[in-house]
Amino acid sequence: MLCAKYRDFLRWNIYQIYPRSFMDANGDGIGDLRGILSRLDYLKDLGINAIWLCPCYLSPNDDNGYDISDYREIMPEVGTMEDMDRLIAALHERDMKLIMDLVPNHTSTQHAWFQTSRQGRDNPYSDFYYWSDTVPNTWQSVFRGSAWAFDDVRGQYYLHSFALTQADLNWENPAVVRAMQDIVDFWVDKGVDGFRIDVIDMISKDMAAGKNGLGPRLHEYIRALFGREKTAHLFTVGESGVQDLEEMLRHCAAERNELSTLFLFDHLDVGRKDKFTPKPDTLLSLRDRLLRWQRESEANDVLHALFTDNHDNSPLLSRIADDGEKRYESATLLAAMVYLLKGVPFIYQGQEIGMTAAHYDSISDFDDIETHNAYREFCAEMTPEEALEKINFGSRDNARHPMAWDGSATAGFTSGTPWLALHSRFRDINVQADLASEKSVYRFYQALLSLRASAPAFLDGTLTVLSRPEDPFFVFTRSAEDTCDAVVCNFEEPREITLPFPCACPVLSNHKRTTLHGLYPAYGCAVARVHA
């Protein structure tokens, strides 16, 4: 059974905010902390009790905040430290938590550490980064090209696993470990309740390995951050490429004092050959991948992270279901299929109104550095039109367009000019329209999160799968104490589904069901209490 601390985390319903794109309070076209503050009651009403903020530290924004130039300052575009203090206080007044995004693998090359380090080999920050007289391996940047770049000032190569302006920190240097501990402690003293840790598996390197990450001292470094008395109470979730059970347990087993949970990403590969290339797929693929980690997590008493979307991926809805005529049914089916499993729910902004992938006719509508690098490479191999189709499918900007609050000229996001193109479907898919609709995705999410909070089975209950592997639907129960709740999720075609026991009238459904048994439409779902 999960330890007591982790069982408490099961009650957290976490909403991920991309600050630049959530709500702009001052009219400069960029979302800000005061904008977030103005929408806290919207989130509270949804059933959210924790928010995860993508980076809002001082940054030149080459990678939209993941290139940090000062971990103790707020970027002026999103506000001030006083605004952050007010946001933390307002969250805690509402009994809501704050999770900050920690980026420990790299800093901006504009960070004072790097600027000092590049000046020579005999200053206190000389070994804060990886420097080499020659290129020591064939590692590639995630954003394409060699991961090594030559610095004219120092006369050596430095490692950058991402953009040229994101230099990797050298965690082999104890001073780097202490500096990052100080940063964590700074934010804990501010009242932060947890951290999402960016590419946590990359902070330990093995230069002789074929690829970056999962180095020999990784777990030592994680414990140095979060295994201390001051930080052991925090909720921590790591972004990692882990696909192996044993490595997952090394990160998340409670007795190791490392992370509360990990994001496991293999289910996000459904519907695509690679990030920019679609492939035919079915909801069976999604179900099977979800079940793999659900069973492993339950069998090993580890906390599982439940999610479908984030700031780095186009909406799962558009890849694996129907984002057109049956958008409501598809969005709500995915919600039931994922968030009624056991774990901590993470909901990405716009997901609660069924936001889809966007589509644009010009590369100028995109901002993301990874997207522009990929587009240039694609154009060398295919026509610009074909390259743009790939970008429309896989760009990270699909998840970063300003939040659509209404159908007005700037979507209710700003009174100015949005920093990034508005979503191509914002006139039809926005908060105001969704709340006015009989088929409201928001209200379904609201009911689902309320159900999770009120039914013990959906928190720490046992999962039992009733459908067979070959069935084109997913039926399972969650049981706890003396209660049992059944969930039916039908897939792409209408289907007659009968359960082997009597049930009460459904408490949640996306098509007004009065019984759990019978004919289900495509993407139909329902939840009901099982009669004893």
C-alpha cells in the first residue's frame, strides 16, 4: 500500500499553466502572474487544488523560460516577485498548492555563472559547466545538431543538450549541487509546495555512453535535492525518458527519498511514428499502455502520474480520437479513461474545454525554437507545404497558443496583441462557448474531479479490468472499503456492452445514460456504483 504521504498526494488535482499563454492582466499580449491570480476561482470551481507553473524565472526566452538566467528573479514579462508572493498567498488562502518548474540540467548562457565560467579556467565558476578542448562524443542536441558548441571567449567547447544558449551544468562539481540546493530552499522558504523537475534524468552524465542521461550518480543528486529534512515533505514529479520498471522504482520507491512520481511518456506515442509524423492508431493502443504502468505502479506501491497533455506535445485528443464532430465525446471519454485510474491527475490548460491541435498556413505563426529548427531541416528534404504539415502536426506551439476564454478578437486573453497566434479554432472552442453548451467538457471534468474527491474507490481503490485485451472498449472497476464503482469506456464504433453484475444509475456519463448496460455510441462513457 502507498505510504501515507503519497496517499495524501492522490487527493491533488493538478492543473498545468503555461504562464505566457494563460491570462494577460496588463495588456502587453503576454500572460502574467496577475492574470493567473484573476482566474484562480475558475480553477477552484473546476476542482483543481494545485497548480504547476511552467518557468517564470528571469530568462532571455530563447526557449520560453527553460533557459534561466536567474533562478531567484521573475521575468518582467510575467510580473514581479511581489506578484509571486501574492499568488502563493492567494493559492494557500484557497487551500490550493503551488508546484514550480525546476530546471536543474542547464542554464541560459546569459546566467552569471556561465558568463563567469567562460572567462577562464581559474575562477570559482570555471567548472560549473562541461568544457572540452575537443568534441568528446557524438551526442546530439534535442533541438538538432551537435550538442557541443565552441565558445570564442574561453576557447573551448561547451555542452548544450538543448539550444545553443542552454549550457549544461556540471553536477560532478559539488558547488553546483550546493547552488541548486540553495535554489530549492529559496523557493521552499517562499511557500512552494512542490516541484516538477525538467529532464531530471540528464543531470548525471556518462561521457563514454552513446547518449546523454541516466548517468551513474543520478540518484545521488536527486537525493541531494529532495532527500533532505527540509525538502522531504514536497511533492516532486520528474520529467524523464525512463521506460524501465527497475529504473522507475529507483526514482519513485518511497523508501529511497527521491521523487514522489515520474511522468512516463510512452502512451503519448500513440497516433504518431515520431513527433512530427502521424500514424494510424486506435484507443486500444492507448488503453494497453495506460494499463501497463497502472499495473506496475499498483504492484509496487508507487505513485503514478495521470496525464494526456502538456506544454511539449500537441493534444492527444487530435491524434487518437475525433476532434471534429465528436470532439465533446472524445475529450470526455479520454478524461474518464485516464483520470479514473489510480494516480495523481495532471490537466493541461485548455484540456478542460476540449482544445484540439491547431492548423496554420505560415511558419510565421510559430514561435518555438524546436519548431523552426525542424522546419528548416524538413524544407531541405521536401516542399515547404509538406514541411508545414509536419510542423502543424508536431509543433510544441500546438500546446502553447493563448488560452481561449471567449470568442472575441483576442479570445479574452489580452487587450493587446497576443505574443503567439491565437488558436485557429478559438472562435468555436473557448471557455465561454463551452460553459454555454449543453455538451460542456468543463462541466464533465468538474463532475469527474468531484467524483474522485467523494468516492474512496477512485482515490486509493483497487483496479480490476473486466474487458478482454481484444475488446474494442475498456471496462474496469475501482474498489475500496465496502464500495465498488464501474467505468465503461467505449471506443471508435457503437457497441453493445453488458456488465456481469447489477449497477445503480450512472453518476457520470457523456451521453445521458440511465443504465450502465446496453448500446454505447462511439466514444461513449459512463460510471456507476456496483450493487452489493
